[in-house]
Amino acid sequence: MVEKYKSRYGSGLDAQTYLGQNYLQVDRSLIPDILRRLREEEQFDYCVDITAVHYPKREKQFDVVWILYSFPRNERVRVKTQIADGASIESSVSIWPTSNWLEREVYDMFGICFDGHPDLKRILLPDGWKGFPLRKDYGILQQDQEWVQINLGIESGQ
Amino acid sequence: MSIPEKEGTSDLSPGTLGLGRASFEGSNLERETPGKAYLDSNELIINMGPQHPATHGVLRVILKLDGEKVLGTECVIGYLHRGVEKIAENRTYTMFNPYVDRMDYCAAVSNGLGYCEAVEKLMNVEAPPRAQYIRVILTELNRIASHQLWLGTHALDIGAMTPLFYTFRDREEILKIFERYCGARLTTHAFRIGGCQYETYAGFEKDVKNFLTFVAPKIDEYETLLTTNRIWLERTKNVGVISAADAIALGVTGPVLRASGVQWDLRKAQPYANYSRFDFEIPIGTNGDTYDRYLVRMMEMRQSLRIIEQAVDAIPEGPIMGKVPKVIKPPVGEIYHSIEAPKGELGYFIVSDGSTQPYRLRVRPPSFVNLQALDVMVRGLLVADVVAVIGTIDIVLGEVDR
Amino acid sequence: MPNFIMSYLGSTLTPGQAGNQFWALMYVLIIFAGVSVAVMCMNWIERKALAHFQIRLGPMRVGPHGLLQPFADALKLMLKEDIIPAEADQFVFWVAPLIGLLAAFTVYTVIPFGPSQAVSDMNIGILFMLGVSSLGVLGIVVAGWASNSHYPLIGALRSSAQMVSYEVAMGLAIVSAIMMTSMNASGTGTLSMIEIVRAQQHQGIWFIFKFFPLGFIAFGIFAVAMVAETNRAPFDLAEAESELTAGFHTEYSGLRWSLFMLAEYAAMIAVSSIAVTLWLGGWLRPFPNLLHAPAWDFLFSLFPGLTFLALGAIAVVGTARMPSHSFFKIQRIGLGIFAALLGSIGLLLLLIAVAGNSANLAVAARFSEGITYVYWFMLKVAIFMYLFIWYRATWPRYRFDQLMRVGWKVLLPISLGVLILTAIVGVVVS
Amino acid sequence: MNPALSSGLDSAVNALPVATSFFFYTLSGLAVVGGLLVITRRNAVHSALALIVTLLAVAGLYLMLYAPFVAGVQIIVYAGGIMVLFLFVIMLVNIERSSKERQFNRMWPAGLVAAVLLLALFMGAFGKGRALFVDRRIPLPESSNTQQIAAMLYGDAGRMGQYTFAFEIASLLLLVAILGAVIMTKKKT
């Protein structure tokens, strides 16, 4: 499978195995295509999780990770791509409906936008919240003081 | 009014419910000013929760109704958000271990098992056999406890009060075993990275065996109350149906998926701990309705009893802690490890930068993903069914919101 | 002795007749107080019985075995802040619980606790009762509307639709029982509650067993419909807590809320009384025609006293089983006094029964007779009240459409069929 | 039957002075006040409640006329059944809007004329009184009121009742109305 895709996409794709788990490092431009092929041709019919990792020192700050599973093959694969801060990425809701909330959570926590998502808004944090908590530059005690003051009526904002 | 003024403007943005915009084009879920005549139009928007007896915590469901028929739902979650993943990045691997108990607090042992195994995998160590057996026994006990809690509250939602007390009585026995084992009842923190902290207490095997003989007839007792009860059948049969294809597309796992007829259980599909040693079956349903989910969970309890019985009989002697350094410092790398929690696939995705703290720790919560299927399941049903379906998905808000 | 007391004691006199107005008034007061007390007892029994169904103890703290719990509850509810939501319709919000309460209590005017132990013997008794109890739903509907909130409104809509639907089946079941009253020599039936019981006495059969299984089915339909009429589990959709938080009384609190509860329990007792009157022979003791020898009369007249003695004995056992710790001293004493109270009531009743049997004490004889009537009536009603609790502990709740389906597609056709068959069998037999 | 009561109306009337003018004026006053409230309240639910008061007062008047069966039916059908449906409908319509609309439309001159005519009719009836309506004993003793009505409607002892035909026609008409309502509201599926 990996060989097939490598021949098709060339340098945009890199397959690795770590601790017995496979993952594909994919160029951002190939993401929608790869995901669709994985779903339709390789029967990865179950999107387990979508998440992101923040590397503030890198030029492309974010890793977006799709964890996929195939019921027929009983196999997992991770698809990873790097994107820069402020860049957006194609939504996979049309491929796996379950991506809906998962992508919303990634947006909520990292501020990564997904193009074509039907309803991209915050999910765990309140709608008016400012800041993306899972970024490394967001301190653990930090809060949106303005929001806390207005909505909870706590003067100190903490 | 039931929709509080303060948050109304922000939470009810127009357009989307559940799966996507397309299905709700044209009908806007805008906030109307509810006067005395909110039944004027055919559509009624009602706010279920976050303070509602049947939403199992602080879940808020905005229902769009035509009379009593549900046209669409939108879940508003996050009321219990504590930033578990952020906390993980600021704690060492050992320090974070108790935090996972607070996610799905009904199945704290399962959470701990998943986390410890994920870190062990990342460090390439393995718990010794005796620890594996202890883990399996406690995890399966916890699965029964979780299902009992589910059954009681679910039955209460549908209006049967009594099963709640029966299940709580029997769950108490499990909690007593937990308490004797590790001192805690709910958030047990039973396992450590590399094995178990505590040796079993004297009489542990006897207690577990006593529990097995105690609880088997009790499960029959629940079934006599409900399984053939006419009203129960009417309330659960063909309610909240979700097909296997829909369930897979929505990423639904656990008993909900199995009730739709997909024979998939991580304990069999990708065995972790030492589940491959045990002989048990994966119960599945056929219709994917609320009744099947009920039956699947009832059968799962019995299968868990089987596993525990085998585990208690075969538990070996030996150390309970593997060779782990005092300071846990996994090598640079990342791992995704998932287990079959009572509610579905519970996954941990850990990125390590070689330090004592996880660089990034992502929890894949089963309740969160399963809750997404609520909208598909309740469309076209009545308000009373929404309650039944929320109950049957078996969510724990601590895990949904993290 | 004053005339009116003697006139009351003359058991041939019917209620509502001349000379009986004083006692009618007394009955109004007795019934009002009695029903209120009965509701309080029912409250305690329900909590206790439900708790024991559910392997817990129920109230244990306020008084021995929680015996004073209803008083504590009543006090709490009376002292609680009485909240009227700002958006609510003040007047209607205020008047709604009263409507329900009024309807529930007015029904008691026609319920015969004995041949002369009733406020009035209306010749349209059963019709009056149906009409007044159908007014009770107005209180609920109006309460739901006046709260000006979603859940109460849905609860009110559900409850009004439910009551209107089940009244139909209920009415038809009642008609088939009324039809049975006309199976006598003169061929005329009656709507009077007292006469309905008399008809059962004369025909020598409780209507539940008449034209078996027709009477039984009609009774069964009524037994289902009356649960739905009183909004009790498994038909408690109007106040389904897991769906509508509390239904029509979500916005009510304190005294007003307690009025709704009072009305609900009073209505439960009222419909049970109707079922007892129509099908279970009202005040008649078991086998009044078969075992009619005076000795049997005497034996059955001992029952009230014996019941109270048995209750007292249970209380004594409870006292003895209490922990001997000094902490329980007051509770032990309290339960002991309660046991003594029950026992002395039992002894008093036994004394009256024995005195009544000794023939030369006419007053005692009549008292004994009246007590026996009321006792058997209350016992039958108590069985129904226990059933209400039992249902609640056992069954899940129906969904609204299922409830409607049961009402219209199951109960209504069956009750119509029973009605027609009763008529046919009645004609054939006579 | 109840021998004490069926023995005769006279004894009942003498023994139970229910039909006093006090009760009559109280009940009629209630009915009139209720009727006025029905048409003057802006809030439809208040109107409905006032209408219930009126209906109950009228039921009381029936009782005074020794027609308990009619009183009972009045309570069941009107106060209990129809008014519940009224309220049911009122709660579903937009009260907010209707309460802002003008209370009196342009029909009021016609209404005034009708009211004056009705008043004149009542005055005439009151003035002529005894001459118009023959002062006779009430034909239906209270205790057998129900049986007498049954005899008139369904017939007695083999004879057809006075109003059997009309009664059956009326019920047929209602049946047609019910069927019509069902057909009109049924959704085409």
C-alpha cells in the first residue's frame, strides 16, 4: 500500500513505523486526496481521532494527526501533516461524519481552521472565549479574563 | 424562561445541527424571543439541560420540536471542561496518572489501564504477568460496575425507579473490593506505570469469587424486572435505531456499535493486557435500537464475569512491578494506544520529547464521539425518546468535556 | 339525646334527608380533615413502601421509623418561600392549585362510606363524580399555562390530552357497571352511589364477578384508566421528571405545590373509592348474603379492632427491635406510645363491637355497624392505594403516543365491547 | 329507588328549601358576571376561566330546577370536556398578538340591536310571566329525573319515546361532524 502511494505521490509522502505503529507523513497539499483514498480504496472506514500537536519553534508550527482504523483489515494508520500557524486545512467531514466534533475540538484547542467544515465553532470552551489553550504559549493558569469577568461576574478574572 | 438570557446569544448560532448544514438548510435555529405564544409556530425550541434530571450531568441539548416530535438537536458541551490535556503537559507521567481517573469517573480503572499501558508501550516495558491478571480482574469488575450504573440510571430515565437501587446495591460490592485493594472507591488510581502498586490483599481471590456467585443471580434479577416488561419493550424497541454503516461512519464504538451488529471489540480485535488468554464472547445485537443496546450490555456483564472467573483461577505468583526507572522518561517518539473501555474505544495518543512530562497527550474519549450520534438517533422521535437515547449512549460528562 | 343525633343513628334514614343536614355538615368537616390526614398517612406509607421495594429504609429520622415525616414535610412546605415567577400570570397561577384541590375534594360529597355514612345521596352521584373529577384537569392545564414556561406547558398539554382520552374509556366502563344495577325485578337502574352498592347487596354479587368475565374486564379498564386519570406511574407523563423536570408544577413551590400534591392524592383516594363502590361492593363485608347469621356479623364486626391491635403489635415488635443505645431512647418511647395508641384504639373498637353484640345497647350496636361499614370500605380503598405504590415501583413510564394508543385503540374498543356484551347478556338473563 | 325521596316532590320541597331566592340570585349573578368577564377580558385564558364559572353557575340553576341529570351533563360535557379543549386550543394560538388587537370590531351596532331585542323579549316574558308559561308542577321528580329523561329519549315499556327520532338524528349529525373533522385534519401520507 505504502509503495503504491509512494510511487503516486513521490516525495510528498513518507511512511514510517515506530513501536509497531504505522504512520504516514504527508505533505499538506496531498491531505484531502490521501484521506479520501484511504477511506475509499484502502477501507479505512473509521476515523478514530483527529488531533494536533504544537511545535512553536518550528516554521510550520502544527502537526495535524488523523488516526484511522480499518474494520476489514483490522489495522491502524496515522496520517500526519505539518501546517503553519494561521493556515487552514481541508475538512474531512464529508469523508467521515465523525470528524465534525473532532475537528471542532482541534479548532477550539489550537485554532486550526478546517475548510469546508459545516459548523466550525468552539465546542468545549464557550463561544466568546479568546485564545487557544493547547498551544504551548498558553499558560496553564491563563484564562480569558474578560470573558470570566463578564460571564461569571468574577472581578479578578481568575 | 428556560433559555437563560446570558448565554443565549452566543450558543445558538444559526444553521447547524448535528451532521451538517445541508440537512438544516432553510430552517434556522435562531433564538426567538419566547413570549407567551411560543407554540404559535409549529416549531418549538426547548432547552434540555444543563440542569436537567435526565442528561446525566451538565449536558445541554437544544431540541427543535414540532409538537413533541424532534426535528433536530444540538448538543452544547464543555460545562465540565477542566483542560485535562493541558494539565498533562505540565505534569510528569506519574503525576498525571490520577488525573485520568477523573475523566470517566464511572470506569476509573479502565482509564488508568489505558494510560499505563500507553506509557509502558512508549517506554517499551511490560507489566509482569501477575500485574496483568490483577489489571484484568479489576478492569472487568469496573466494566460491570459501569454497566450497572448505566442500567440504573437508564431505567430511571425511562421511568423505572427500582432497578437503580438494585444496581447500586450490587455495585457497592465491587466498590468494596476496590476499596480493600487500593483504598479508594471511585477514582481508584489502582495501577502504576509498569504494573501495580499494591499486592492483592489477603482474601482478594475469595472476595472476587464471592462476588461472582453473588452478582450472577442479581443480573438475572435486573432482567426479570426489565427484559420482558411490556412497557420497557415499547419504550426501547425501535427507538434510537442506528445502522451499522451509520455507526461506523460516526465513529461510534463500544456497546452501541455492537448493538448495531458489528462484532468488534478491541479486547479481541487488538488484544491488550492479556485478554488473548481468556475465553469470552462478544455479544452483538441486530437492530441497533435501544433494546439491543440494553441486551448487549447485559450480556457483556455476564461475559465479564466469565473473564474474571478465568483470571482469578489462573492468577500466577510473581512480582507486580516491571523494571521501570524511578523517574519515568520515555524516549522521544509517539504512541497511540487504545483499550475497550465500558463505553467504547478509549485511546491515548502521547507524544514524548524525552523529558519527564508528555509533550502532548491526547485522549480519545468514547463518550465524546458516541454523543455525536445522538442527533442521528433521535431525529423524528419524541421528547421522551431523547431521554431514553441519551441514557442508552451511556455518556459520562467528565469524559465528554475532559 | 338530641334529635339529630338519633336521626343519624337511625340507619334507615338516607343522607341528605331532613334532619340529617347537621350530620351532612359534620361529614363535610370529617371528610375534609380525614382525607387530609389520609393523604399524610399515604405520603408516609408511599415513601416507606417504595423504599422497601427498593431495598432502602425510607424516612427513619423524624420520629420513630419516620412516623413524623409527613408533619415535618407539611411544615416545611408551609414555611417555604412561595415563588411566583415574574413572567407568570399572577391570578391564574394563584387560582390553579385551588381548582384542582376543589375538584378533588368535591368528589367526596357523593362517596358513600356506608349506607348512611355519606355527605349526600345524590341521585346522579356517579355522573356528578365524573363531572367534578373532569374539572380537576382544568387546574393542571391552567397551572401549566400560567407558569409561562416550556416544561409546564408541555406537561399541561400532555395531561389534558391524556385525561380527556382516558375519561372516555373510564366512562364506558362505568356505564357497564351502572347497567348491571338494573338487573333487578323492576328493571330500573340507578346512578346513585348508595343505590349501586345496595344493588350489589340485593343481587348478592359484587359487580366485579357479575357476568364473569364482563364485570371483571370493565373493572380492569377502570383500574387502568383511573391510574391515567390521576397522573400516576406508569402514566405520569404530565410530571415525568426525567423528561419534563416536574411537568405542570415545575414552577410551583411551597404551599401551592403541596396543594397540588394534596389534590393528586385526594384524587387517588377518590377514584379508588369509586372503583370500590362500583365493583367491589362498597361498604359490604365479604359474603354478606352467604354468611348472614348474626354470629358471622359479630365475627366480622371484630375485624376493625383486631386490625388496629395487629398494627399495634407490629409497632410493639418495632419498639422491641430498636437498638438499645441511649440515642434511641426518645424514639423507643415514641414508638411505644404509638403502639399503645393503636392498641387502645383497637381495644375500644373491640369493646364497641362486643357491646353492640350484646343487644340491649342500641347505640353501641349502631356505632359498631357504622364502624364495620367504614372499615371494609377503607380496607378496599387501601388495597388500591397500595397498588398505586406498587405500580410506581415496578413499571417504566409510557411514552406519550403509546399512552394515547393504549387509551384509544385498546381500552376504548374493549370497553365498548364489554358495554354491548353486558347489555346483551343482561337482556338474555332477564 | 329511594322511598323517602320518590314519595313526592312536595315533601322534598318542604323539607329541603334549596330553591330559595338567595341561591337563585347568587347563581344568576355569578353567571352574568362570568358572562361579562368572558367578553371583556383581553386574555383568552381568563375569558375561558370566566366561561367555566358561568357554566357552573348555570349547572347550579339546573339543580335548583330539580334537573340534576342535566346539571351533571352540563358539568361533564361543557365545563369538563369542551372547556378543556378550548383551553387546549387557546394555549396553542398566539395570545400575545390577539391581546393587542382591538377588542371591539365594527359589529357592535348589530350586537347592540340584538342585545336590546333580547332584553325586550325577556322583559315581555317577565311582564306576562304567568300568562305565557302555565304554572304547573314540575313533571320530573328529582329522584327519578334520570329515568324520566331516559323514557322520553329512548321510550319506555315498549313504546317509542317522545324524542327518540330527534335524538338519533342529532347523534347521527354529530357523527358526521366527527368524521368530517377527522378527514379534514388527516395528513395525506
